[in-house]
Amino acid sequence: MTAQTILKHSFRIAWKDLTELFRNRLGLVLLIVMPLFMMVMVGFIYPSNGASLSNLPIAMVNEDSGFNNSTIPSQTFILTLQGINNQTGMLTLTNVSSISEVKDLVQRGELSGGIVIPSNFSQSIYSGQQGTIIIVTDQSNPQISATIQSVLTSVFNNMGTMLAQRQIQLINPTLNATSSLAAVKPYNVQTEGVVPGTPSYFDFIAPGIMAMTVMMSVMTGLPVAISQEKEIGTMDGMMVAPINRLSILLGKTIAQTMRGLIQGVIILVLAVGIFGVAIQGNILLVFALLLLGVFSFVGLGIVITSFTKDQETAQMLMMTLMFPMMFLSGVFFPIAQMPWYMQDISKVLPLTYASDALRKVMVLGAGIPQISTELIILIVFGIVMIAIALPVFRRMMTR
Amino acid sequence: MDNGYIIEVKNLTKNFGEFTAVDDISFNVKKGEIFGLLGPNGAGKSTTLRVLSTLSRPSKGTATIGGYDTVKNDTEVRKLIGIVSEKMIIYNRLTAKENLWFFGSLFNIQKETLAKRIDDLLELVNLTKWKDAQVGTFSTGMRQRMNVVRALLNMPQVLFLDEPTLGLDPQSSVEIRDFIKKLNQENGTTVIITTHMMVDADLLCDRIAIVDHGKIIALDTSTNLKKIISGGDTMIIKLEIANLTPDLLSAVKTLKCIDAVTQENSTRVHLIVHGEEAFDSIVDTVRERNGKITSMENLQPTLEDVFLHITGHEVRDSADQKMPTEHHRRFGGAPKRVR
């Protein structure tokens, strides 16, 4: 049987599969809704910076007993904080009488945290010591409390800097604002990305989700599609036709790849259109990478197909494999933030390299030379997996 | 082929692990014959069919179709055959025409020829009107007609039919039977049919192989098979006892002349008996226990009786219960069958 005939038959099978797919209305809707959900949920659950926090209910406790009947330092502190907050609208400050009441309100879930000025605040400042500010955090919500902590710390640091600047100017009136700032904070930190603009979390996850959806569609779609046909019996119809077994496999793979790519395009359109993701690199390279990702996963999909007897097992096996892969491949969380053994696992998953390469191209505008390592790994992985898969598949088809 | 046999099966065995589904069977089928494999669910009929149609490899033995070995020359065999499986091989989301077009395109048939053939086949089963409707909207009878013509796209010399009337209403069953008969007579297509329906086998088949527990236990024409009963001193008696009790029934069962007993309902039993004194001893036994015989009839033997006579159990008590569950899993569905 010539390669041409094999291809011709596989195209017929792919056409049949895609016709079925497009006639399944609900399936089509889910095809669009699934990636949308994933983008929305993941994108909004993990806010990219503190600026997106607003109106956090925070308690304000002033226990300052003053020094020589003067509470000027604590009053200044509160006024400055209120001034800053009026501009950012980040916090909703509530006056509370004591620290124990703050803790009670946090426990009830009415407050996200508190700022406490201790009784010796003014006294410390007047006696030439540091004034302590206590931030009460809600440990049940580490994400929020970490954000509050870092935001408040930087606000307080800025307030401290301003105060120090003013005091230096009192000592040496000849200094202007700039040089007094230089005296207090000699180092000025500036950040500059590889490409202009500040990427949001969406820029980070969009390439990953794209790579994942497209590659998974083959790995999960293939076993499900084949075991489903085996179960309803239509597979026999193809098996008794005088066609090469490879045509069936190839046809199914083409159909699943198309399905995956359609989903990939949907994600891309959503990411660019709704979530403002900018694509810095070559769009054709993006698609080439997606196809390469599919290629690297085909073998794995075939092996799984060969070992699953029915659709239910196929689906369960998929879920079991998908979850670790989703989280270990750096699609949602940076790999660097994982323990070493997990990092080692992520290094053997092809999805890691596909999403990495895709991210480099989409976010950083990288070209082929910058992602050559990833490309080689994906190609080698694909070839090795297919070499393993084909004999396994042949054995399975003629039981 | 030279000896007029289009199918030759020699010592065919198929094991699934420990379980032997087909146990060393041999038979030949003549060109143009309608050949039936009759037996209960799980007897090994479908497995035999799967091996013959290249879907499964035999564990031992060989099968040839048109002279081609089903394992070594599977592609050649596939060109000669068509299968109508118990599970319908049609895609619900494709239209009637698209289905036929898809399956037809897997054979190397010229486009124009295929188009013509599809139109003819749809016409043949009165589905031309529905050719552009999705098959999922069809009735079971229509779907089965589709399923049958799908197997005819390559004009097969041998058509395998696995329980073709299963789950069909009586009218659709008649239609399918007539269609098979017509196909056989007009095109000379050899037909291999598996069934557990005695009517199908009786009305259609030139020869019938009775299969039980993976073995062929009898193979002959329907008439000759029935002679096993009517030829000897075996009789079939329908007996109605107004006050039939389990005790009475077991007393009858223990009689020497009884070969097999089937209870049809609360008053009627079906007996296969032998010997000249059979009538007398049955009547005596029933009267002794104060049974009231309301009717007693000597029946013409049916294939069902033949089966009962040879195997000692009914076709209807399918081998299901005795089957290991592993088997069900592999074949997916024997327990789902509706009767």
C-alpha cells in the first residue's frame, strides 16, 4: 500500500471525525467555553500585582499614649496613611479600639487585617528610637495577607523616607528635596523588561494554556476517540476495510490535532481580544510550535490508546496524567518556585518545553535561535515516543 | 476454492486467557450458500465470525476465505467480505449518504461507480428519501437497513451477519430476512449468519451449525436436523395441566422417557420424550398425583427442540450465567441484549 493511499484514507477518516465534531453543537460550545473558563479563572484568581486589590477592610488601632501629652507622631502617621489611601483606594480603614478586637473581627471574617500603633509609639520617636507599627494578618488567607503585608510595608517605608527627608531638611535647610532624598535613600531601583510594557499574569499563562490545550487534545482526544469507536462498534467498520491500520491512527490524529488547533486559536483570540495579551514574536512560529507540541505528544497518546480498553478507563487515565502535567509543566506556576524533585520531574515533561518556548516567543518575541534547545528536545521526544508507540499499536489492533 | 468451498475453517480455536471461546471447530461453506451459526449467547458464534472477518486472530487453526488466509492475507480477505455486526456500524451524526460515502471511500472504488452504487443501495432499502438526513434521527429498522447496505458497498462475495434481527420489531425482521434472501438469490452472495433466533435460522439458512460452548455439535440442513427428532422415536409433547405444581413437574421430570422439559407458563410444559410408553407413563404419573390434564398435543419438531434435545438445555438459557465476567468485558455487551 503506497504512502499516498494511506494518506488518502487517513484524510477521509479525519474528514469524517471533524464532520461529526462540527455537528455536535454542545461539544462545539464546550470547545469554546472550556478555554475561556480556564483563562478567566486562572487569570483572575492570581492577581498579577497589588494594584488590583481594592477596598480591603483593614482595622486601624491607635493605642498611642503620647509623650508629654503630645501624640503628634501617631497623628501624623495616620493622616499620611489616610492621604495615601485616599489616592489609591486600596484600603477601607475602620477605627477599632484594641488589638484583641481586631483579632476578633479577623476571626469573624469581617476584616482582612489590621494596623496597630502601640502605646509607646510617640515616646519612642521623641526619645530618638524607631517607632514600631504592628500589622495584624489573617493567616487563613496567605495570599491576601502576604499582599497586604508587602503593600503596607512599602507604604510605611515611603512614609518613613518622607519623614526622614523632612528632618534632614530641618537640620540642613540648604538641601533641596532631591538631594535630601539622595541622602536618605542613596539607591534608586528601576526595572526594565526585555520587551516594553509590563506583562500581566495573562501574558504568563496564555502561552502555557495554549500549549497545554493543543497538546492535551491529542494525548487525551486520541485514546477517547478510538476507544469510543471501539465501544460503539464502528471501529470494526474501518478495520474490515482493506486499508492500512496506520490510516486509522493518522486520520484520528489529524482530526484531534485540528480540534486542538481550533481551541488554540480560540484561546489566542480570547487572550489578545479580551485579556489584552500582546504577541511579540512571529505568529507563524507560534503555530509551528503548537504543531511540534502535538507531534511530541502523539506517541504518548498512541501508547495510552493501546492500553485502554474502554472509554471510561481512557478518560480516567487521562485525568490522572493531565493533572500533574498541568501543574508540573510551569503552565500556571513558575517551575523555579517548586521543590527540586518536582523541578526534576518537570524537566522530563514535553509540555514544559513547549510552554516555555511558546512563552519566549509570545511574551519575549524570541526567534528560532533562542528556542533551539526546546525545539530539539520536542523533536527528539516526539520521535522516540512514536518509535515506541507504533509496534505497541500494531499489536493492539490485531488481538 | 477449487472444491466449491468459499470458506474453509480448520481446527479453529480462540482463547481469551483461560477462557476458550471457540474450541477446535472445522467446517466448510459452499459458494452461494446461506450458512447459519445457531446457539445461545456466549456460545462462540460471534467470536468465530470475528476471526473469519479478520477482526480477531485465531489462537490455533486456520480459516480461509476465497482461498486467502485470514491472517496472512487479511487485506485480500477484506476486499471479499462485508460485515453486519450486532453493534451497528454507522455514524449517527453523518447523513445516510455521507455514511455510505465514507465507508465506500475506504475501498478503492472509482468515484462515479461509488456514487452510482450508493444511490442504488439507498433505493434498494427505500432510504433514498432520507439520504440527506442524519442517521441518528432514523428508527431502529431504518438504521439496520443502513447497516446492512453499508456492508454491501464493496459488493462482497461473502457477507457476515451477526445477529442481524436483534432488537428489531417483527416487521423489520421480516424485511431484513427477505433482503438477505434476495441478495443471496440475485447476486449469489455467500451469507454467514449467526443468530440465537430459531426463526431466522429456519427460514433463511441452507445449512445450520448448532454451536454450544465453543463447539459445533450438529451441522446439517434444517430438515435433516429436525429428523434427529422426528426420524427416531423421539416426540415433542405439549402438555397442559390445570393444577400444575412444582412437585408434579419434578415427578414428570424423573420419568425415564423424558429427555428434556421446558415450562412455558404456569400450566403449560413442553416435553421431549422417547419410547413407545412415553404417553402412557406421563399420563399415569400426572393422574396418580391428581393432576388435571386439559390438553396434550404431539408437535412438529422445531430447531429449538433439536437444540434442546442435543444440548439438554434451552437456547434461551444463554450461557451468560456460566460465562466468566472477563468475557463480557472483552466483548462488551452480551448482558445488554434485549429479547
